Amino acid sequence: MRLRDVRDLIIDTFSWANYRQDMADPRRPGGMLSQTVPTWVPDGDLRRLAAYKIAGAYDHNQAGQLHAVTRGDESALDRRELGDAAKLIDTALGYLLGDGQTITVPGAERVDAPAVDDSEPPWEVKTAARLQEDLRAWAEKELLPMRMQQAERVAVRGGDTVYTLAWDPARARPRLSVYDPGFYFPDFDDDADQADYPDRVHFAWQIPADPNRGTEERVRRITYELGPIGAHTRTAADGGRREPVVDGNGWALLTPGDAVDSEGRITRRYPWQPDRPSTVTCYLTDAEWRLKDLKGHHTVYNLPTDKATYRQRADGEVLDRLDLMVDYLPVVHVPNTIPDAGEHWGRPVFAGVLQALDELSATDTDSAAASATTGAPVVAVSGARMPVNRNTGQPEPVMLRAGSVVQLADGGSMDVLDTAGQLAELRQRTDHLLDRIAVNSRLTSAGLGTLDPTALPSGYALELALGPLDSLIGEMRLVRDHKYTLLLKFVARLYQAGRVWPSGELPSARLAFGPLTPTDQAAVLDLVVKAYEAGVISLETAVRMLMDGGFPIDSAATEIDLIQARDFDAAARLADATGDSTAVREYLGLPEADPDTGPAPLIPTPALPEPARENPDDTEEDR
């Protein structure tokens, strides 16, 4: 793209792809999106969709094909792509997710802590423990780790991913879905800050025609929208729309449980805030439009309602502004990186090294050509009689094979074109580009596995080498910390809305990612044992360090109880120091002694006869 004016220079979240001509005008004839993006997609979203397509092409080793299609360069089809972009994505994804994810609720670990008296744990502790157990059970049923792998790979590759939640009455639990960000269209007002989440979002895609079923090309759009609570509605008799429920006098009825405040607004008390009435609810609309009914001015944000065909839920409810009975959008958008100020979108992990990947691909292509002439060199022969084709009269090419003999005349010669030196230079350039990509992507050579382990003098040197990777993953996890806390909060509230969990405000749950790098468990164990025996750390801290080191400990409190129940040496020292048997029994986890039980009876020892005393007057024989 040739810039004629500084106003043609676009600097935004997707500027990492500006060097490609595909980003200049994606809808131009022959452009990248000229055939794949229809007119109902707004112009403001074209750069984002083009960036997703470019990222996907690099991930699937199709950047050369994309270049050939958009620029008409057939030579790009011979471009060598050896999976370097996919390796960056998969490596970053592995470090991001760690060796596992754990749902934790603060305070849940204290439910098994020993109490001073026989009192039960506080209500807050029992609630946190129950919430943690229920959320973990939900995550197992909904295959949360697999869904996260699916969603997070899209985020690492393209910069964004989207989760949605919906209550399933048949299964009596929230269902988790993952959407491609190319289907996601947040509806921001003109003066809204895109750093804030909008009150309306759309998911839209095009459905191709199916001649076998007799269906035409259609556009499907799913909309979640926050709005004032309205009257109770039901599916109309014709099944096409929803209509208000009215009484015998024609007055609209309210949804059971709703009320009207002094200002005439309809209010509702949600289970998670029973003491605070709300005037807001979320409406769901799922409709389709025939593509031929959409005009040039129609976009995903203003599709004509009079041309819509509304879909029905499994229970027969028409999805035409269906009241979901929640006061939030059950949608969670997860950017891969921390968005810039006022922005909504993230960036892929290889955004800064995309041109380096092009350079690497070009070098691999040149290396393949050079290796061909090195393995089968070009030979020039002079002074030799070459065979002649009898039909054309032209010399025929001679193929040299192992054992071939070429007869040369006096003064004849044979020369071989040696390209081994050029091939070696190309290989060195490949290594240079790989190091440059590792440094600029912050995945590091150590993180990508290309660093020779013997080149590191110590474990501390390895930690320094992984420093940029720690920083990168720290930023990626920081932006996700709030998102997954929000996702788990939505799950809990949907359970409450479904009347499965009790009402009341619930504590916040967090999703903890596993360790970034493998842990030397032997070194951790040695450090913990020495520190605990030296008395510089407590048993609680020692167990927590073992848990962080990857040891299979589910509950720190339970593990401490098991350790103390078998630590008779420490119990003996406690008895010697305090003389309090009650404290010793509590330490060992034994019940209190029954005060009515007397001491154990002792068998009396029989008296032994006294030995005969010696008489000083006895002789030796008498003795």
C-alpha cells in the first residue's frame, strides 16, 4: 500500500498487519475479503476480520496461498512454510495454561481447620467450601479444561475469544459455549468508551444455501441486550413473535415476583441481591434473514425486524426478546493482551514478528532451492561428444549417475557448480531469524526449546533466560484473571436463577493457572525439609510450598492434620514442655479423655524376700 498522505496511515490495535496490502482495503475487488465478507458486515469491522484471517492463514501454513490469491502472484504457492507460526501459538498456549487449572474460593481451605472447641466452621467458610465444590463439579461436567484449550488457542492466535453461558433446564446447569471472535460484534454507542463493556452484543454469521433442503442464503444473528424490565410475555398463537400476557380487562400482567415502584418502573429482586431491587434484565433474540432481503444500508447493527424469522428454543419459546431473568449479559470477551487505553481488542502472540516469519519462510524457500543444486549439482562438460537426437539433430541432455563415464577429448574438462557455501549461509540466516523471533516475541530460545541446556551454567541462569517469558505470561494471565472470575460468577448466578442454589450473595471464585515452568520437586522437598527442621518456617508454610511445587496435596489443613496425627516425637516434646495432656490429644487429633474414666489399674508387684546379711564373724567356709 502506497501512503499518499499522513492521514492514510492507520494506527490501531491491528496495525501489526498493516505491512500487508490486504489490510489497505479488504473489500476491494480481488482483495482478501471481497468474496468472503458480505455487505451486512460493517466497514468498521473489516480490519479486525482481515486480521483474523491473516492470523489463521499463518497458523495453518497458508500464508503463501493467501498472498497468491490477494496479489495474483502464483510463485507464492511455492513458498515453504514449516509450522513456525503454529509453534509460537502452541508454545505460548502451553505456558499460559500451565500444567492445570484449579477453581479456588477464598476461605474454603479453612473448613477442615481444627477448631478450638467443638463449634462448627463459620457460615462464610462453609459457603465458600460448598461453592468451590459445586463449581469444580460444574467444570468437570462442562469439560472446562477442554473448552479453555479451544478458546485460548483462538485468543493466542488472533487476539480475542468469546464465551457465552446459557441455562439448560433439562440438565439443570449452565452450558458453556465458545464463539469465534469473527462472529462477535459488540454494539458500542458513538460516545462510549470501548474499554467498558457494551449493553448490547451480537453474534452473526452467514448460512449458505442448501438446494437439497430448499433453503436460501441466510444471515443468523443472536443478540444479548440489557434493557428495562417489561411486562410478562409469551409465544404468540401463530408462533412467530412474542406478545404481552394480558388479563380480562386488557391490562398487561407482570412476571411473577416483579413489582412496580413509586416511579412506575417495574422492579425485580434477583437471588444474588435479594435486598436490592433492580430495573434491568437481559433479553435474548435469535433470528434469521434472507440475504436477498437485505439492502446496502443494512448491517449487523440495524437488520430490519419486519424481515426477520425468529427461532424457537427446545421448549417452544420464541426467541424474540426473551427475558432471561438475569441483570447481566452472559457473555465474556477475553482479549489475549491488555488492550490499549479506550480499546476493546487484543493482539496475537506473534503480532510483532509477523514480518520475521515472512523472512523465515523466504529463507526456507531459498534453502530448498539451494539444497536441490547441492544434492544434484549442475555439471559443465567441454571436449566431450554428446549424443544427438536423430529426429531433431539437437544434443540430448546427459544425466550423470553413480558409475557414469564421460569420455573427454584432449584438452576437455568437467566443472561442477558448488552451492554448498550458499546453503550454509542460508542455514545461518535461518538460525539468526529464529533467535530474532524468540527474542522479539518474548517466548525466548529457552522457552521455545532451541537453547542448548549445556550452555547454561546454573539454574539461576535459566531463570534469567526465561525472564521475558515470565513477563509475557504474567501479562496474559493478568488480563484473564478478572475475565474468568466474571465467568465463574455468571455460572453461580445462573444456578441461583435456575433455583438450584440458594439465594444470597456468594463469594468470588478464581481460576488459578498451574506453574509456568516445570518444578524441581527434589530441590523443593530438600529446601522445605531443611527450612522446617531449622525452625525458620512453620508447618503450614512448608505444606503450602510443597503444594506450589506440584506435590499431590488437595487440602493444606487436612495434610497438616495427617502429619500431626503421626508425629509422636513432637507430641512427646509438647507433653514435656507443657505437661498438658489435653493439648497433646488435640495435637494428635484424638478426642478428649472421658473424665469419668479412671486411671488404668496396675497389677501390684509381689514382695521379694530380703537377702541374708553377712556376719563379720563368719569364716570363709561359712560364707
